[in-house]
Amino acid sequence: MAAVLDPDRYFDPDPAVRRVARELYDETRRLPIVSPHGHVDPRILARDEPFAEPAALIVQPDHYILRLLYAQGVPLEALGVPRRDGGGTPVETDPCKVWQRFADHYYLFRGTPTGAWLDYELYDVFGVRDRLSPETAPGIYDEIREKLGAPEFRPRALFERFGIEVLATTDPVSDSLEHHRAIRESGWTGRVIPCLRPDAVFRIASPEWPAALEALGREHGAPLIDYAEFLQALQDRRGFFKRMGATATDHAVLEPYTTWLPPNEVEVLYQRARQGDVTPADERRFMGHLLMEMARLSLEDGLVMQIHAGALRDHNRPLFQQFGPDRGGDIPVATEFTRNLRALLNAFGNDPRLTLVVFTLDESTYSRELAPLAGHYPAMRLGPPWWFHDSLEGMRRFRERTTETAGIYKTAGFNDDTRAFCSIPARHDLARRADANFLAGLVARHVIDTSDARRMARALAYELAKETYKL
Amino acid sequence: MAAVLDPDRYFDPDPAVRRVARELYDETRRLPIVSPHGHVDPRILARDEPFAEPAALIVQPDHYILRLLYAQGVPLEALGVPRRDGGGTPVETDPCKVWQRFADHYYLFRGTPTGAWLDYELYDVFGVRDRLSPETAPGIYDEIREKLGAPEFRPRALFERFGIEVLATTDPVSDSLEHHRAIRESGWTGRVIPCLRPDAVFRIASPEWPAALEALGREHGAPLIDYAEFLQALQDRRGFFKRMGATATDHAVLEPYTTWLPPNEVEVLYQRARQGDVTPADERRFMGHLLMEMARLSLEDGLVMQIHAGALRDHNRPLFQQFGPDRGGDIPVATEFTRNLRALLNAFGNDPRLTLVVFTLDESTYSRELAPLAGHYPAMRLGPPWWFHDSLEGMRRFRERTTETAGIYKTAGFNDDTRAFCSIPARHDLARRADANFLAGLVARHVIDTSDARRMARALAYELAKETYKL
Amino acid sequence: MAAVLDPDRYFDPDPAVRRVARELYDETRRLPIVSPHGHVDPRILARDEPFAEPAALIVQPDHYILRLLYAQGVPLEALGVPRRDGGGTPVETDPCKVWQRFADHYYLFRGTPTGAWLDYELYDVFGVRDRLSPETAPGIYDEIREKLGAPEFRPRALFERFGIEVLATTDPVSDSLEHHRAIRESGWTGRVIPCLRPDAVFRIASPEWPAALEALGREHGAPLIDYAEFLQALQDRRGFFKRMGATATDHAVLEPYTTWLPPNEVEVLYQRARQGDVTPADERRFMGHLLMEMARLSLEDGLVMQIHAGALRDHNRPLFQQFGPDRGGDIPVATEFTRNLRALLNAFGNDPRLTLVVFTLDESTYSRELAPLAGHYPAMRLGPPWWFHDSLEGMRRFRERTTETAGIYKTAGFNDDTRAFCSIPARHDLARRADANFLAGLVARHVIDTSDARRMARALAYELAKETYKL
């Protein structure tokens, strides 16, 4: 069966809405892509080598795909993912078989955003005109592999074809940013910038903390013997990232707790951490304090502060022990913002020099906490629907539950948040369609008029991301 | 005024959606009914006697109906429901007057699923062509009562007319299953199977626990002097239920807490329980441990494990004391799954031999916790929208909030969950219409195509329930 | 550009829905306005003096407007709002400039209910035919200011033009109700009634409590030396308010906790409060007990009891210290009703003499807790969507999540809840349109028929508010 991407896909079937949605989407579809938050490996663009083959490009690095296949009983080994300890069932080494297995289960993605992105990616990025199915899998595999060898499918060529104006990666605090440096020095004009993510050195109760701290000390060039030195190292890294093009930091927390600790308590905590003598409760307080410090430093250096709250990482411990992180075992928890962010917002939220972008996986907080907070504090913006909610229905719920209280002008535009480079245009396209459709619904109900909607569509597709992230 | 069941009822009015919804519903409307979870009294089908009269059949056993009438100020006594102590206002003994009172308040059910089911039941099951109203009540009463005397309105005849392929009841752990035995021995070929619900023997802090334990010991044929014997008795009952046709167990918990307790702690708890010396906190831990045991036993005997979490039973204590349980006083509470189910899912959730079906009354957990968990752990499935959410809007919310993360193939099909035997076809019909309409919306927005939708409609109406519950 | 209020605004664009929505709205649009809960200053109607000028009438008293402007970086001083301490940046004293600043940022309100209300108010109340924009601001300012001088724009004339049948204000427990008295004695027949709000004397841990208690004692005419006397004073004030026309009390609580305290504990708490020796935990218990007392007194005097739960007041402490309360810094928190209201509902919820109207800012409780509670307890009703949720989408969510479980007849009709007198008709109009549209959706899907819908529309627009609040 032939693959089709309907030009009206994702629009409301009502003719009055659809007509306006089409018109609004026509205003935004060709705007450049601004990608202020994501996880593309900068090495790809530094080296600009051809991508390997379809399974390694599309299936194996995408935890959205692995997750649903695993949930349906497909062992990770059968998808070519090895155990860390080398144990378990034999690992599939033939990428064609991995691709076939993926295609055999492609029906699982019906009605999911992953399915929508993949359809777009296959059709539009790789020009595949058959629908992926168990029967068509081998042919499509060959077709894509062949294309990947051509110059126009190299990473930088795709970057340009995708119309990316700027792409931010996410980088550990101690990263040397060598790939970013290589890109800048290569003479290529594509704008790829880092984003500072210092989580690893904030998690003082984690077994990985000593190594993370040591790495930071190494980059800093001095041992981090006390809290003041530790904080200085963080400040220096902020400066370094900023010089390398960064405009933002990012902080992943289970709970968005913020608090000022008295200086002596911070020092005691820090020293106890260095001796490996801290509890999760200590870590919570320490991180709550560090978020305050980060906001304070943002006033000075102007880096936008992002908080991604509410993912319980590596929920599936046996799987984590076998395969490591990012294998689909991160599960959201109920999240509280009103009380948790109060210290930070009271201290810095009235200061227009701060931009704080907040993300949640708990949709019940959209209308209850986040929109009221962003609709009041000048410094706060709402990040776009994140992760599981980066989807048609998720975007609809986000707009319906935040717009009436915070308006669209306190939201931060779209983030693709992806490590799957070739899915970037698919994700932005879906978001632009979803926003066009949302606005068209308002026009059709005479809540806003078409000229307003046109301006709002541009803001959502392009301007708000640039403005929020100072790009 | 004439009663009408519009052939397009519950479908979106948009012509593009409605056309597809109709087409999909036509694929599923005549499929057999698979009812893997419900509360029909098996005695009805064992005896196969004519139903009494309309009030006793339709009004008095349906706590959905009693609830709203009571909420509007109609005393339960006026509906023929006596107090346990015989006190209170005089009990209405004339079923015609009960029926009339119900009809007088029928307007309360406008826009509720109970109203939709009743309309269907009256029109389609009993062939009533007048709308129920204060004026038509007596005539409709007589019409139904007369029909109930006819052979084609006997329970087994209705079972066959309804097209029920299999009907599961819900039975206490110590039940002798005599009615199930009688059905099997009667030569009638209707498939009616039990489902094991051991809650009563799990609730060690309840005043009813000693009696429940004694009953279990009696069936077991030996005193349950220690935890090992208690567990053996549970295992034996599982075996007995399975031999009687059961494919599942069911567990109602306030909180879906799971944990392994050390063996000595379990034994101490069990002995303290036998001495009546336990607190609700003890019960919570004991139940958390027993859920682990149940999952473990499921790996061995293959019984599907259901968890219904989050109903605070008998919230209205005065009413409970006067009238007993199931009088409408069960109220949901916020429920946490991510942390509570972690122990169980870490221990058994990666094992495809387990099927765990989870139900919630807290819709905020659909997209936040349940879909991410089911979209990751191979053993977990999402139960259909339960109780208050078994409704048009409830089903829409369920699909909209779970499909994008977990797909439809990690959901468990439909449960009617009813004790109102004659409402079974109404409930399945409404679910099939709701699912057809949901899928039609995806087709109209080009998220899926019609051939996908057709397969998905069959899965939702029939196949997923059969497969999930191993029927 | 000309301002337009489309006659079909806020209706679904689907022709089948829109046709019915129009028809239902035509039934309700001209019904009198019943406003049982709001914050209009009774002085306005007692004095009946002309309103000052547009900025003071429309911008400065409306914290919905100030909130979004402030959130976008406009200092409150620039809107003419002075600091309490006289500090900060210079306060704008020219109302024309305040109006201009408001108009410059009018785009922020696109898609918000405030925008919808303002459009209606300008067009329909003040007859302005230009759209408000930076360019048209001065002309519109002059146009409104001129009109405000005319007799038909005096408060009482507007009250009559708006078709207000009854308007309830909200008044502190120690208020002398002098303005209400003045209205009654003026010979004007407009019905303006007070509503008793005793929160200030319930908050024993607040620094304002001693003054509030003293004021109560003054009105009571005797020192409130013990709890019995305090309670007697409350009871007397209830009687006084009732004689002045009140039919309801109102209670704002962070958490809707209810409990009976033993008499000696209450007395000890009360005495400790008088000595300034109480904690927030004490206050919580004291308020939980007082809510029980209020419900008990309602059985006797028949005053309807309202609970508004879940707003954390003055979240932004620096702003509160500078500008005082009601500057936009009230933020919702997650709220629990099932367990918190249990004591009160067990004690009084089965008694039809009590009417308890419950409001929430936590929409996750609509389907989980509030609709099940109101769908069971005869005394309980659901207040309309409150504050941030008093909006098109908010109303839709409320109806979709409560109707199936509680029906519409356990809801309390509409509250405008506003201090912006001239926005009253806009708010009722939007609510009537939203309800007409909701019902039209049910008709178009054949859930209810048109004759049912017509009766339900009248109930939602007019009858339920009158009946619930005994007006």
C-alpha cells in the first residue's frame, strides 16, 4: 500500500476549522526551525560522516521506539541492544533483522506520536513511498541505506535541508565541548550551541557523584575542597558554556523544591557529601539550594534557566542494571510547583532579568499551578508539553489548560527535545499543525479573529522560542 | 412521547467523523460479548427463574440509580430499601410506587451513562416504545412485568439473546462456587466463570476479618494457624477457582502499595492479626506483601491479576451503619501508582507470564503514571475506564490520555463491571460506539487510516478482552 | 478596525451543534441575572454616584487584568497602583497613560476570558464600536469617560439595564452592613444582599486575628472571653446578616479539613489564640472545627454554606509586602476533599436542611472527588468553575467531568464572583453561551433530546442558582 501524508493531517475535520488551520499553517510551515532544547549528539555534526544504516539510525537510539516494543514483549537483545554485563539472551547482530522486527510490530505505534513522526520521516526525509509493514520492510531498509550514502543525506546537508536556524544540544557540566568547538572551527555556518546541564554534580547522594565531582574539578583546574570553590567552578563553567554559545542551563529534578540554606549548613552538607555520608533527604535540600544559586547566577550572566521536573528515573531497576539508563524505565510522578518554587520565585521571580522555563510531566499542574504562576511572575514561562505529552492530544491539553490563564505569550514556543536527529522536522511540523489547529478552533468560535491568529501562529512556531531562549 | 434510540447516537456530529464511526461500529456491533469482569449473581443463571418485577430487577439492585436518587433527597426507604436494624422511616413495600418514584426523578439521569443504559435497556431489551416519565411509568411497569413472565425473558434466554460468549462473575475466596457448579452440571452451554476476589481475608484490620479467615479455613479443611498455611489455602483456592473455569483474580485496594516483607515480619503480623492486634498501617503492609505473593502465584498458575485501586469504601458511615455496604457511599481518592507498584513491577513486571490489569478512579494518573508504566512493562495492561468513568466522556478521556503513550494494544478491552444483568448489552454497545467514534476521529484527522481503524475497532470490542484475560 | 461581537461566538463551529446552541441560548439570554456570589462593593450601589473614569473603573480594580500585565513585565506602579509604603518607582498618576499602557498590552488577553469579557463590556455596556488597540486607546478613553457622566451609566441604572434580579456581595463578619442598610432605606427596589464571610476571625494564627477578633467583639457588644461567647457572637452575626437579607455564608480555606474537636480542646485552643500562642497546625484544627459549627448552625438558620478551597494566598511575599493583598499572587494548590470533608458530610451531609456548595481550583478533583460526593450526599452541591476556571474551556471541563456522575441538578448554577461591576453581564452571557453549547453537543450526539436540553438550559442559567441559594 502506498504511503500518504495527507496535507490536512492533524487538523480538525470541521470544514470551518480546517480552512483556517490550513491558512495558519501555511504561514508557519516554512519558517526556520528554532530548536532551543534537545539531545542530538554534537559529534554527528562535528564529524559530518554518513549515517550508518536504518536500524542504527532510526530504531536503536530512540527510546520511544524501544519502550513500546519492549512493552509488547520484544526483548531488547532482539533489537540489537546488548546487556552491560554481556549476559542474557544472544544479541541480534544483523541490522536487517532488527529492522524487520521493528516493522513486524509497527502496528503498535498506530495513534502514537512516534508513529506520526516515523511516517513523516520515512516519507519526507527519506522519500519512501511504501507504507512500512512486515512485507515492505526489506525493500525500505535497502532504499534508506542506499540514500544514506549520498552527500545530501550527510548530517550537515540534512541540517540545512531541515531549515534549522539554531540547534541546542544538552551537555554535562564537565564536557569539554570539543565537538561544539570543532563545528565552530570547521567553517560551517550551521548554528549548534551547547546547553549546560549540571545535574550530575548536584546529586550528592548518587554513587556517580564522586566521579562527576572529580571531572568538574579537572575541568576547573583546581580541587573543589569547599562549597565556595564548588560554586565558583559552576560559575566558571557557566561562563565557558556561554562563550561557546550557550544561552541556557537545564536542570532535571524529581521534585522542583527550592530553598535557601544557611551558609554553614551548605558547607557541612558539601563536606559530608565528599565523605560519602549523605542521604536522599540531604540531596533534596542541597539541590533545592543549588537551584536558588543557579537562578541568582542567571540574573548576572543572563543564561535562561530550565527546570524539567517529575521523572522518576530508572524505575525498572532490573532492566537498568542489565542495560543502563534511558531504556524506557523513566516514569512520571505527581509534582508540586506552588509551594516548591515559592522560595525561588519570591527571591528572583519578580526580576525581569531572569527567565525561568518550567516543564512538567504532571498535566494536572497545567491549570492548577503552572499557568497561574506564569500568569503572575514576570520571570516565569511555561515550557512546551514534554516527553509523553509532546503529542497531538498532549499539545491540545496544554493549550486548552494554560492559554486562558497565562495567555500564549508566557509560553516558550516549541522544543523538539529529541536525540533522533532525523525526526526534528517531523516534530516541528506536528507542533505547528497542532498549534494552527488550536488557533483555528478559537477563530471558528470567534474567540480571536484571523489577524490575531496569524500573529499568534508565528509567535508559537518561531518567535516565542527565539525570544524566550535569547536566540 | 415516543422513545427513540437514534442509530447515530454518541457519534460526533461532524459528518466526516460520523460516517467513519458508523462504518467502524458496523464492524463490531454484532461481535459476541466478552465480559471478563463483573458482578452478576451466578445464582440467576444457575436457577434460570423468571425475574420478579421491574423495580426489583432494574431499580433496587443498581447502586448507580439509588445513588443519584438519594443525592436528590429521596430516602432509600422510599425506594423499598430497608434499614439493617429495621428502624427509620417506613419502607415502601409496593414495587409500583418504587417504580413511580424512580420515573418521577428520571430527569436526574439526563446526560449520565445510567440514563443512556436505561434508555437502551427499556427500548432494546424490553421493547418499550414510550419514554419513561411520570405519566408513562405505570404502563411501562405493567408492560415489563408481563414480559418478564415469558420464556424469552428468562436469564439464560437473555444471556443467549445478548450474544454473551463468556461472563465472569466476582466471587469471595471462600465461596463454594455452587452456582457455577450447578450451571456446569445443568447441561446448559453458556460459559459463566468465576473470578477469585480474596480481599476479605487480606483486610486484617477489619472487624470482618476473623469471620472471613474462619470461612477460608473451613473451605481449606484445616485451621490456618500460621502464615504458611494461610498462603497455602490461598494457593489452593486459586487452583480450585481455576478448575472451575476462572482465569483471573481481582484485588480491591485503597492504595496499590506493594512490598516484600521479611518472612519473620509476615508471620508476626499474621499472628498479631489472629489476636486482633493490628492497625490500618499493619494492614497496608500486609496487603502490600500479599499483592506480591499473588503476582508470584500468577506466574505459576497463569491467573490474570487485576488491581482496582482508589475507592474509599463506605465514606458515609451513618448510611453504612443503617443500610450496609454498596449504597453509594464509595468515594475515590487520589492514587499513586509509580512508587506503589514499583516493588511488584520490578519483581515480576518484566516476566511475560504475568498479566497485571490495573484500574483507577483517579484520571490524573492515566497520562502521568499508568500509560507510561503500561507502555514500558511487558506484564502490565490498563483496565478500561472504571465505574464513574465508564461513560462517554470517561472513555474519551481514557483513550485520549493513554493511546499516545501506551497504544491501544496495552489496554484490556472493555469490562461491563455490572451487577445489573439486563444492562450488559447497553454497556457494551455504548463502549463500542465510543471506541468507534474515537477511532473515527483519528481517521478524520489522518492519524490512522481506515484499514488500521477497522482492525483496532475489532481489537477494542472483542479481541483485547479475550487475549488479556486468556478467554 | 471595527469591533464585532459575533452572534454565534463561543459556539461549536459544527452546524448541527451551532444550530441547537443558538436555539438554547435564545431561551436563556434574556433571563434575569441571579448573582449569588460576588465581590461588588455595596457602596457603589448605596451612593449611586457616577463612575470616575475608564482606568479606575476597568483596569485598576481588576486583578485579572493587573496580573497578566504584571506577568509581562509592566510594573504595578506604571498602572497607577501605589506601594503601601510609598516607595518604589514613581506611580503613574495620569489615568490616560494607564489606559494607554493597558491598550498597548491588550494583545496579551487574546484567548483569555478577560479578553472576552472586556470585548463584551466595551461593545455592549459602553457601546464602543472600535477595537481597543494602541491607536484607538485615546479615543475610546474619551468616549467611555463621557458616557460615564450620563445618568444611564450610574450604577443603579446599569444594575437595572443588566437585568439583575439579585446581587449578593461578600462581607466580613464584623461589617456593619451600612451600605446594605442605606440601599434598603433608599427606596430603590434593586435587591442587593450581603453574604457572611467570617474567615478573618477563623485564622487564629494570622497576625491580623487579634484586630479581627476585637472588631467582632465590638459588633457583638461584649468581650469574647471564651469560646462559647465567640461562637455566640458568630451565631448572632449570622442572625444579623440574615435579617439584612443574606441567604449564605462563605468560607475560604486552604484545605477543606473538617473535624469535631473535644470541647475542652477548643477552649484551650481559643485561649492560646488570645495569647498569641498558636501554630498553623492549631489554626488548621480550629478552622476544621469551626466549619463543623457553621454547618450545624446552617441546619438551624438555613443559611447556605459555601466553601472555597485551595488558594494559597499572597504567594508572592515581596509583592504582598509592597502592594498588599489581591495583586495576583494567589496560586492554587492540590486539594483533597474525600477525606477532608468526611467529618462534616457524615455529621450533616445526609440532612436536607443543609446546602453545602463546594468550589475548587484543582480540576483533578471534579471527576475524582467532587462529583462522586455531590452525586451521593443530599446536602452537597458543586459550585461553578471558579476563578481561573471561569472560562470557556474551564466550563467545558467542569460539565464534561461532573455531569455524568452528578448530573446537572447537583450543581449550583453560575456565579460571576466579580468585583468588576460592569463585567457582570459579560460573565453571565459567556456562561450561558458555554452551557448552551455544552447541551447542544449532547443533543447533537443524541445523548439528550431538545426538549430536555431546553429545560436544562433554563436550569443552568437561572433556576439552579435561585434554588441552591434560596433566592
